Amino acid sequence: MSRFWSPSVHTLEPYVPGEQPRMADLLKLNTNESPYGPSPRVLEAIRAATDDTLRLYPDPTALSLRETIARVYDVGVDEVFVGNGSDEVLAHTFAALLRQDGPLLFPDVTYSFYPVYCGLYGITYAEVPLDADFRIDIAGYDRACGAIIIANPNAPTGIALPLSAIEALLTRHADRPVVIDEAYVDFGAESAVSLVRRHPNLLVVHTLSKSRALAGLRVGYAIGQAHLIEGLTRVKDSFNSYPLDRLALAGAQAAIADTAWLAETSARLIASRMALTDGLQALGFDVLPSHANFVFARHHARSAAGLSQALRDEAILVRHFRAERIRDWMRITVGTDAQCSRLLEALRAILSRNDAQTGQAV
């Protein structure tokens, strides 16, 4: 009964995750999961960790995992924070760094969890509109603010800022925290981790859910100078000292260490993304330039709502957002070449069927 809720709960508008239905022969292209499995080393590490030590608490500092991340990214161990998925890392970031004396700035079209966290933590925010081409214009952030968070590549557009633009943003707001959410950076964008050493206001957030194919393991991490990481740790240890279990720690460490697997599977996905983009454009879609494991597309003559429903009838899921600026667009996860071919064949049949019904030329 809602009368027992805390007063603030009544005003919350929770995040709505992508649909996870149970359907026969389902092709899930709606939640940006990897079409490839994780590194075989991950599975071996998890199996090896499945023993009687599970009766013991995991390391609350996740030291071995943090050491591996620090080695791969050439940063200090005290510059690494880990959590139960990047969503938890972001939640702690909002609490520790982004609740400031001015509004938090982020794009008007971006990861829809950002305003949810603002509602949860009572953070005032202002949305900065993307330009007409759905790109982030950093000039729009030249205003008074408390902090800034930007997803790069942005979601759901997939468009990435160059590293020079990120550094310009950091320099212009040197006295404010700037968070770069790089959930999709491994698919062709430039990571801002290299900027951490000379920018004390920068925090970079990563996830193992996308490029490392571990959405089911729930591991994320952040890299920033030690004073930022200390703030996150203070919040974490006031919430849950053991966010990662022993299996997650073992699997995540193996995933981070296997850089060859990351490079191989990311390259395969980038090639599939290019082919999918070409195929969609041949069917009359506009497709934004993506550096993510998805594409953002709209058809010149068919509604995104209608097409997404027609695809669902064919047991193919894509993501359709109802927000005003993007309701004509679909976000489509890049699958294997065979999965992308199935999607394109289904769209070709749907469009041909519609054209026949309306008497239009195919």
C-alpha cells in the first residue's frame, strides 16, 4: 500500500529497461547485448571460483580486479572503482560527485537513467539539446552548472564525440565534475581514460555488459583520480561493502585481461554494423553514424512504432522510444551477420507488404 511509502517515492519515475519476453525463435535486438559469448577465459575463471570458498565473503576492495584494470589502462590502483554493473557505479557517482550547488547538465536525448537518478537523489538538472543532426554541441554547455555527464558514444544515437571535444569540455569546466559514460566506447570511439592523468575533474565509467559480453554478470567500473574514487568508495561503503560476489570478481578479472578477445569480437561487430547500415539504407532508412553496438534508424515513409510492432510479430525485437524528438527512430542492436540478415529480410518483406497494400511502388 503506497500510503506507507516515504514521501519522495511518490514522485519517482523509474527507468524502464528493454523488454525481455519469452518468445519462440526470438531475435533480441533491443537491449544491446553482445551477439558473441564472453571470452572462454571468463568461463574457466568462474568455474574455478565455484568451490567451497563461496561460504566466505568476497574481497570488499576488489583489489585483484582493480589491479588488472589498472594494468590494462595504465592507471593507479587507487584510480579504479568497481561496482555491480555500471548502473550502480553511476548511481554512486550521482550521489558522490554530481549533487552540487548548480544544475547537472546532460543532453536532451541520452541514457534515460540520468533523469531517474536525479529524481532519486534530488538533483536539479538541465537538458542541453542535441543539434539538428543529433550531435552533442559542447558550446551548449558553456553555462553555469554544478556538474556534467555525457554518454560517449551517446545513447540511443550512437554518435561519438572526438577526444578533442571532451578535453575542451573538461578545460572549460575545470572546477566542476565531468563524467564521461563510455558504455559503448570499444566499438570505434576514443576513450577519455587517457585524459584522467591531467584532468582532476574527470571520471570515466565503463561496463562489461557490452563489448565484453557480460550483461548477465553485472560488473562496471570507473577510472578517475584518487580523490574522485575515494568519494565513490565512501558512498559504496555506506550502501553495500560487498557489491561484487566471488564469481563476478573472477570472471571480470579474466574478461579485462583478455584484450585479444575484446579486439577480435569488437572488430567483428564493427564490420557487421557497417553491413547492417548499408542494408538499412538500401531499404530507405536514414541511419545515424554509429560508434556503438547498435544503429539508430528511421524510415522515410514508415512509422517506427508500426515497424517495431511488425518486427515483433516476426519475433524480432528492436527498441522504440516514445520521446518526442526520437519517436520516429528505432534503436537496433547489431547482431551476428546471420541475425542482421534475418532482420533485413523481415524488414524487406514488411515494407513490400505495406507497399502492396497501399498501391505504392516497391
